Amino acid sequence: MWRLREGTHPVLTDEGGAILSEQTGRWSYLTPTASAAVMLLLASTSQEEATDRYAERYGIGVEQAAADARTVAEALAAQSLALRGQAPARPRRRRWRRPS
């Protein structure tokens, strides 16, 4: 399942969008079609499901939709905004010490 990294904050609409990285403090802006691909990838249980929905939405072939979704996913992974097919890291548990 495709996911954004922890510490990223998406602001996605049909007119475009952006993703804020807490790590860098920078926004990455998305075109309307890239924003739609991200919304579908986040809402789907698999990349194949997202690809099918993307193809249907834009009236394009499944091969082109898969290439488009893969391009968006890889670009966000290269910017450290998304995970490349990995499960998100489990949060660390902190041990609390009782004050002496």
C-alpha cells in the first residue's frame, strides 16, 4: 500500500495541491492530475485499484494511467515525501523514568 511519510501534510484538491514536509519545511506543489493521482493512491488499497480509478477518471488506457501514477509516486519518494512500497515505520516507544 502506498503512503506518504510521517511528517508530511498534504493539501489536495481537484485543482492541484501541495505537500508540506516537516523535515525540510518546504512545500512541493502538484499539478491537478498529480494531485488526483495522490488522492487516488491514498484512498485505494492497492496501486492497481488507484490505476484503474485514474484511468476511468481521465478516460485513458490502464497502461498510461499506471505510468502516470508510478511517475507521481516515484517523484514523491525521491523527494522523501512518500514511502516506496514499504509499510510506515512503527513509532518508537519512549521509556519514562520515574523522577528520583
